[in-house]
Amino acid sequence: MKRFIYLVVTLTIVAVSVFSGLRASDVRAKTPTIMEFDSMAGVPRPYTGATNAIRNIPGGGLPWVINAATGELKQSGDLEVKVTGLVIDPNDPAAIAAGRAGTNPSANFMAIVSCQTVSAGAATVVNVSTGLFPATIGLATAGGGNAKIEAHLDLPSPCIAPIIFVTSPTGAWFAATGF
């Protein structure tokens, strides 16, 4: 009897697998892409702090630069971001004076997807953040400022004109798409 039940369960699993034809990874892979990018801009001096926040997201306290960035955002909310050499601007006088020029002092980054959307018939901005993800600390020349994240976010619908930010753990942006 146990053999019969085992055989029925096994055949059911095989039949469902064969006839469904799709795995969860296949469904995610076929989800439409909202945006792909292969560059980001570091936060320049006029955007540091809260004075010139973009979509309610303040800039980091010092200017930042970035060597490379890639990523994509799917309509499903799946987000991938990879940054290389995201560090405090090595040429900024305040960073030089503070001894932080060319370094990433943050062991963790966060990503924020900012969308224009509609709520109760009015235009609004919705910012959705990931959890923290590890970043290499130290000088860019020694591998500092490198990080990668793969996360799923619950995006608003519609998500119009998205901007992806890489931020500090407290949400001040260091790099953004749109460059």
C-alpha cells in the first residue's frame, strides 16, 4: 500500500511539473523589465544633505563618486543592483580635510526605488526600500565601495519614472540612476 501511495504521489508531481511547463524562475524571467541601467551618478556637492533632496531623499553628507553600476528593475518588483567603487569623492576639499576622501566608510548600503504614482486620484511619490546589504569598506583602489543586491520590493502600481538610489543605512543617497 505504501508503494502505491508513493507511486501515485510521484506520478502526480511529475505530471504537474510536465504539464505546468513553467517554474517560478521562468515566470520571474519573463516578467517585463521596467528599467535596466549601466550607470549611476554619485551625489554632487549641491545635492548633499536635505536642502536639494530628490523625491524626499536627501543626499549623503559629502559628495560621492562611482566607478561602475549595473542593474535592473522588473515589473514584479525584483531589483538587482551592482556597484563598484562607490566612495566619497577623492577630490572634495571637505572629504580630504576629514581624511575620508576616496573611501567607503559604510559597511552596508540600502537601495530605494522611487516611483511617481497615483493615490486617490492625485499624483504622488512612493519610495520603497530594500533591507541593508553588505558593502566593502575602505579605499576604492583597494576594493572599497563594492556591493551587490538582489531583492524583491512591493512597488506601487503604476510605477512611473522610477529612480533607483543606493543609500546609506539611514536613507541618504550616495548614487542614483538617471545619469
